[in-house]
Amino acid sequence: MDARLTCRRCENTPAPLDWCCTACGAPLELSDQPPFNADAIRSDDWTLWRYADMLPVAQHVTLGAGGTPLVETAWDGAPIWAKLDYTNPTGSYKDRGTEVLVNYLVAQGIRDVVEDSSGNAGASLALYTAAAGLRARIFAPTSAPAGKKRAIAAAAELVEVEGSRADVTEACLRAVESGAAYASHAWSPFFVSGQQTLAWELWEQLGSAPAAVVMPAGQGLLVLGVAHGFRALHAAGLIDRLPRLYAIQSAACDPFVRGFESGAPEPVRVVPGPTVADGVVIGQPVRGEQVLTAIRESGGAALRCQEDEIIVARSALAQRGLFTEPTSALTAAALPQVRAHLPPGETGAVVIVLTGHGLKSL
């Protein structure tokens, strides 16, 4: 647990509560993270703290994130595995990252935090900070889904902002200037570190690395965290290859897909259009270059789905007993494209990550 914040772009040494590099503005990273050690897995713990010795923070508070089911089903006659990360405490995969981030904030003695979020990240932070006894103000656009705003307001102060997503961030950063800690899932490397645990669980549940992991991508932090997790397993000699990572976006907001298709080093900034997949409406991802690099290094791809495909896939998931919000259904909607992209004869499990519970979208 000796990880420390660093800037890889300019090698500046950040302060513990800096949310970006104060010298160059780049996202911060964690250096000196513990390597993966299979002998250190806590076999009597079924939460993400099963991997406590591999995480960059000590546990002070938990709601029990992690340890989510992996269910085998079929799609178009072929087997797939569904990772039910919507069974996390607040109903979304964000809890993995939030639990690690909030434990870091507690260790730093923070009492007042702010975040800008239109949905699951804000709800996750609101409930986790309440459990930790912290005050949280979550800034969200007035147009955010009503159910998610209610979840935020149940445990934190909801600050609704008229205007664009950029206007919401600007309002939030003004609160940071007044002394609150910016607990941004988009910028925090501790949030990314928590997402590694999904890769480690898949390795344990399957007994090997899957052939492919299919994930929705807004900021792309789940993709990045899973990439880090499998790299750690590979470095430890526990898997002999990295799974192909597939980042799935709505055609209404597809910066990763445009960057991937054009061969650009980073996503192509877009103005988001309307989509039922509200969880991926990010026109300019903060760590976009890192995410695209991870996708390419894995041999995967960034793919887009149309609105009708998302809606049909969500219904088809429900018919299999898997009740998701529309954003999660991107992974199932993209399965024909994923299978077409996989090399002929490639073996191994294809895993779709179902990131948000369907109750959130009622």
C-alpha cells in the first residue's frame, strides 16, 4: 500500500489531494502499486477487499462492493458469460472504484467532497460518503435521469445545474476552489485502481483469462481498470495472454470508436446526441488516450451500436433474467460485431459486463 500520486507527462510531484497535475493539467497516475500476489488473496472475504494486499489503500469503510456473480447464458446460439456488476451495493459497477476512492479520502482526513455526475457515479459517491460520515455535494445537469437524481439526493446534497455537461463541471470546480475535495471518478487513479478487481474476479471465476471482455464505455475507466488488472495477472505469470477488450458506445456519442477507426492516438471529440444509453454520454473522455492504447494493445476494438439495437438487446437480456439499464445492454447489442472481430478458431470465454441495474431506469 505504498502507491503514490505522480504525473507521467511532466514528472511533477503532486500533493496528496491534487486531482490533476498542477503543472501541466494531465490526469494523475499511481506509481509503486503492489504487484498481484495470488498467495495474498483473502479466501474468507468475498468483497473486493479479497485483494486488499494488491490495492493502493487500506480499508476503513466498506459497503461490500465486488464479488459479483458470473452467469453463463447463450446469445444467438453461442455461449457467453454475463458479469452481473449491477449487483454491487448501489446498483452499478462504479462502486468498485468509489469504494477505493472513498477509503483514500478517509485516510487523508477529508470531510467535504464534491463531484460532477449525471448518474451512477454520483449516486455511488453519495451513498459511500454517507456511509463514511463525509459531506458530499453532487453537481448534475437538470436533464439527468430522475431516478438517479433521487438516489443522489437520498444521501447527499444534489446541486442541479442548467446547461451543458461542461457547465456542470464548471460549477463543481468553483466549489473545489472554496475548499472541498474534488472526488472525481473521471480524474482519480484510485477509482481506476478499484476497477482492476473485476479482472481479478473473472480470472478466479473462470479459472483462466477470458478470450474477450465486452464493456460499455463513457469515460472508459472500466476498460482501463480491467486492462490494468489483467496486465497485473500477466506480469505475475498467472495468465499467458491478455483478453481482447471491447469498448462499446452509442452511435449518438462515439469518441472512442471514431478515434479507433481513424487510427488517432486519442478519441475524437464529439457533441453528444440523444441516446437511451445515458451512462456513456461523454464527448471528451479524460483518460481517452490511455483507454484507446489499452484497447489496441489487447487486440480488441471500439464499436458502436444504434438505438434500436440497444433497445432490442435490453429486452433480450430481460428474457434471460438479466434486468439492466439501457447502457448495460450495449454489450449484448455489440455481440455480433465482437464475434465478427474475433479471429476464427479463437477459444475462451466471451464476457459481457452488465454495469447498471434496470431499476435505475424505471
